[in-house]
Amino acid sequence: IFHDLEGPRQISQIRLEREPGTPAWCLVTGWTLEHAPCEAVARKVDDSGEGTTTLVSGGEAGLRLQPVDGATAWRLDDPRQWGEPFLLIGDPQDLA
């Protein structure tokens, strides 16, 4: 269970390591049950007494991500895009 320590702020990019040792910037959007993009937000949270982290969340259907390089319109059938229910990010510098 997460407890908000700060209010949400909209984000559009996140740096992730999909391949170990190779961080890369990705576009991120929220995703709705109607298969449409919506706002992705980040907020500082308390991680059940384990410390603090940044929770990235989107719409009812979670998040959609894709590499910044060669970005295309958001679609479920694009193999370069993938979904996540939410993300926990340790370094706020990895968000834009």
C-alpha cells in the first residue's frame, strides 16, 4: 500500500533499463479501458514503511510505453510499445 507524500505531476518521458546496463528514455502515457491515451502522473509515495519511491500511474488500464527514438502514434498492436500496470522509480531524475 502506498501513501502519497506529494501530489501528482504529469510526465511524458521516463528512463528505464529494459536491457540490463542500458538505460534509455521512453515516452509514457496513461491508457484507458477504451484503448485511448490519457495523462500519466508521478507522485512521491511512502512504500509501506520500506522508504520512499516515485509511483508512476496512468488510466484504468495502466501505462503504455515506447522508445523515444522512432516514436509512433499510441496503438495496442505496435510491437515497439508495451504496457505496465504502474511503475516504481527510485530516482526522480529518470522522469520528465
